[in-house]
Amino acid sequence: MSHAISETVLQVTVQRLGDATVIHLAGKLVRGEDSSQLRDIAFAQADARTIVLNLAQVERIDAFGLGMLLWLQEWARSRGTVLKLMNTVHQVDLMLQLTGLNRVFEFCSVRDLFCLMHRAGESYTHTAVA
């Protein structure tokens, strides 16, 4: 009997926008070894004032994934960091609604993201030159 080769569960990329970080997730946010990389990458963003999790390419989330999001929210809050979710696709949005977690998390709108990008751009263009 053959077993399917385990595919990558979650791909994570990071985009810094000044004092904010956008973490782009792709794949499945489910129980598995790869899911712990999200926690490790979030830890590396400890100096960010805002962390946005872009869930546009998350195709599936389970109870473990929801627990990871809740844990990250508490970790961020304990550090004075704001954690926001962005671009929740249908399946993820449905899970958040069914569990009532859509009322627990903050969400980043397109306007919020543009504000973060604008603020990041200002910090780069207004650098003092001695």
C-alpha cells in the first residue's frame, strides 16, 4: 500500500511596511509541521506595531488553524501589537462566522492597507540627511 507524499501545508511570505508587517499565507492552515512556521515568522516580527495576516490564498483552515490565529492574537496583544486579518476567502470566512470568531478578530480593509503603505512610504521619503 502506497502513501501520498505530504505536500506543503502552508507557504508564508513577509512584507515589511515601515512599522507594520503583512504576512501573506497560501495553502492550508491546518494541523501539521508547516503550520508552526507561521508562529516562528510572527515571533520574528516582534518589533512591528501592526501585523496583518493576508488570508487571500488560504484554501482551508481547521480548528488547529483557528487556534493558531487566536494564539497569535493573544501573543500580539501581550506585546502591544495589533493583529488584523485581511482577505478572508469564503471557506475561512465561513469558519470564522460559524465559530463566532469573526467578532473576536480585527479586520484590515483595503483602505487600512493603503494607509499602512502610505505611512511606510512617508517614513522612507522623510529620512533626514546629515
